[in-house]
Amino acid sequence: MSDAPVIAVERLSKAYAGGFEALKEVSLTIRRGEIFALLGPNGAGKTTLISVICGLVNATAGRVLVDGHDNVRDFRAARERIGLVPQELTNEAFVTVWDTVSFSRGLFGKGKDPAHIEKVLRSLSLWDKRDNRLITLSGGMKRRVLIAKALAHEPEILFLDEPTAGVDVELRRDMWEVVRQLRDSGVTIILTTHYIEEAEEMADRIGVIRRGELVLVEEKHALMRKLGSKELTLHLREPLEAIPAALSRHALALAEEGHALVYTYDANEPDEDQAGIAELLADLEAAGIGFKDLHTRQSSLEEIFVSLVRETA
């Protein structure tokens, strides 16, 4: 397996005639065989970025290399390595599953290969539906057909634009399993999402995009370790109207209408945490503030994401 990135995006910008900048000097590398989640609110530039990489939208500046091929100068070689599953369900209503997937293979100049089409349909639990017209399928099955179409020409890279938007939780988890199986078969996966749990569940790395700028790219676990904070919540015996001056040196906030104190600390500094908590408990005792229960929790990726978006707003 080559160490070279399967996709290299270099200072990519996209501005429209009215002056709107959809992308602002985005640079990004995608590793071969990873699942990369591009996370951001609606309108952040996720779809524009993947549309430029896939050659569907022309960039204003910058360039994209797909497996070493410039996606403008060597469009055909770049594009045949990519499968794209669009956000919108734009299927041909009266065509059968088999025919539409076979047709997609032909679009890339690939010869007929019924064995490959069968393999793709079976892997997506579509084999029993191969003779069904698309109009008869559920929304979830139609989305699987979109993935089958994208895989028909045997791409090395699969883009999924909001793959589970508008589907129920059970189907979403089914789709996650499909994506994992694809990655295990050697396909590099890039997905855009605004579902935090999707990125947290599936991605090896996460990029956060905001107003056309890539504000962060990080290994998922490193991101949570780096930005994750912990909270110690103390449920008080008697409510407080305000935090006493004797406790002002601690990072405290009142919660639950004064019935709880929340202490926030850095999860990466265990020694400091323990010292800080010990000092807090001593100060509480000295101030005559009793508590009946306490618990800790680590911040989720969702909270990290919200804080990042707020910082870059």
C-alpha cells in the first residue's frame, strides 16, 4: 500500500459571481484506506468541497490530485477512481435496480461484468430486489441503490454526501455497517455529515469545516483527548443562590436551580485534576457546604464541535 495520500487538496478556493466565497484556501490530504468525516453545519461548504474534488464544480483557485492525477488536466483518470453517492435521491423511477447499476458501470467505459454487479448488490442486501423498479423501493433501499451505482465501476474512493440524512436510526446503523464493510474491502471513504454521532461512531479522522474554511483536522481519538474536558457535578444538600467567594478560585458553575455545583477540569492532566478536586472538597467543607452525591462525565464530540463552531463564528 502506498504511503502517498489518495487525495491531496491544495489551497482550494471557490468564489461565485456574486462574491460569495464557498471555499477559502482549503488544504487537505486523505489517507488511503481511511474513513474521513467532514463535519460542519448546513451551508458550511461540505458539498462544494466534494463537488470540486469529484470534478463536478470548477474551483476558482488551487488544485486537487486524486491518486496522483490532477482532476482537471487528467479528469478521466481522476474521476474513474471515485464513486460519488449524492445527497439527493435522483433515481430513474421506472428502471430496475439491475439496469441502473449496470448502466452506471457503462458510463465509465467499463465492460459488462455481471459477477461484479451481483457482488455489489449482494453486499448491499439488494440482490433480492434486482428486478424491482426503483419506484417500488423504500427510501432506505433507494439510498443503497445509490451506493451500488457509485460502486459499479470499482472505484478506490467513495464519497458519501450526507449518507443518512432523513433516514431512521435503525437504517442509519445499517448504513454505518455497510460503510465499514466497504472500508474493510480496501475502499477509502469520505463522508460529509452534520450528525455528530455519525462522525464519532465511524471516522478515523475528522475535519471540521465552517464558512468555507477548514478549521481543524484531527484523529478522532486525539481530538476528543485534546479538547475533551471533564465535569464533576456535586448535588448539594441545600441549594445555593450564588457561588460563595470562598470558592471563587475554582472553575465552578451553579446548575439545577442552585441544587448542583459543576466543576470543569482538563481531562488530560490527571494529577492536577486530583489536586484540584481535593482542594475543592476541602474548601466546600470549610464553607459548610454539604453534598449528597457526585458524578463525573467527559465532554462528547458534539460539545467539542459546538465550541469549535462558536469560536470560529
